[in-house]
Amino acid sequence: GAVVSQHPSWVICKSGTSVKIECRSLDFQATTMFWYRQFPKQSLMLMATSNEGSKATYEQGVEKDKFLINHASLTLSTLTVTSAHPEDSSFYICSASFPGINEKLFFGSGTQLSVL
Amino acid sequence: AQSVTQLDSQVPVFEEAPVELRCNYSSSVSVYLFWYVQYPNQGLQLLLKYLSGSTLVKGINGFEAEFNKSQTSFHLRKPSVHISDTAEYFCAVSQGGSEKLVFGKGTKLTVNP
């Protein structure tokens, strides 16, 4: 089946540095990718919708200047957490979509970010 | 706004016992409903979905769920669990036609020998 690869699976960084997370669709072209965040014991919360070749659409309360999303090709979307702070420590997970209904929505394995 | 409530954060059961993972949702419009499973160190995998039609939905690995509109519920069931079913299970809802999902907090199912 279709596979979405997310890298890295975990990252530790110092406060004030930037971290880039990659999400790749390995065997299909994903026109739309989604980025979610999950704090401990909380739901996965949609952060933004990433469309190839256009600006990402951010959900209310998500700072677009802090969470930079680039979807430069049909197989790659990146999320950059800029000037990371300890409160940004979380589990980030991406998903990629075939055009159509949600059954063709595939998830990456997630990235655990810890900011010291 | 839509919301999803998974009433149990953890459910421990013994192997071969039946299990029900509860999910309730709130929405003012028609919805699509999903259950996803996440095994350790893996991504989310679709177990089953309800879009329309029969309210009893059968999914992979012997799981099924029943959509109950009057109770706004979509509980997940399996008559006999295996140790390999140990994982985190997420209920999700989307407004009909939308690809945006709203997730519950997840239920950690632990199957003990």
C-alpha cells in the first residue's frame, strides 16, 4: 500500500534553534498534505493544510511565522519549527492525501520533538 | 464545531476477551466517522470508516463499529482480541466531504496473556 515517510522520528534541540521535519509520499503524488500536533494525553490537532505549489492554510491559533510549511513538490512537504521553545515540544505527524475521500489518507510515523 | 470524545484513555483486557472502545462525537451537520490504529513506532492506519449506508461497518483485523446517530456514537468492537491488537486507537470525524479530521484523544488498548 501507499507509504508516507516522515523524518526524523525524534529530535532534540536547544531552545532558539530551528528544526525541519520532512514528510514524503513514497509511491504516490500527494497534492495535499496535513500537519498535526499531539501533546501528551491530548488529541491530534490539525495545524495546517499544505497544498503543492501554494501557501499553506493554517488553523486558528497556529502561528504561520513560527511553523513554516513548504510543499515544493508533489511528494514532499516540510515543516520547520523556527526558534523552537520548550513549549513547542510535542509529537508532530503528517498525512498525505490522494485526491478524493478520506480513505486515501495516509499517515507518517510521526516526529517527537523535544526542545531543551 | 465538531468534537470527538473517547471516554476511556486506557483499556486493559485479557487475550480472547471481547472489547469495546467508545467514541462519541458532536456535530451539527452530517459527518464521516473513522477509527485509526497506531502500533508502536508506526503511523496511523485506517481500521474502518462510516460514510453512509449500513450503520454496521466492518474493518480490518476483525474489528467492527456501529454508527448510532441518535446517540452520536461510533463505538469500536472486537469479539475476541489478540495480543497483537495492543495499540493506540483513535476515533476521528470529518464534516462530510472535508479531508480535515478532528481526532479524539485516543484509547490505549493493552491485551494481556
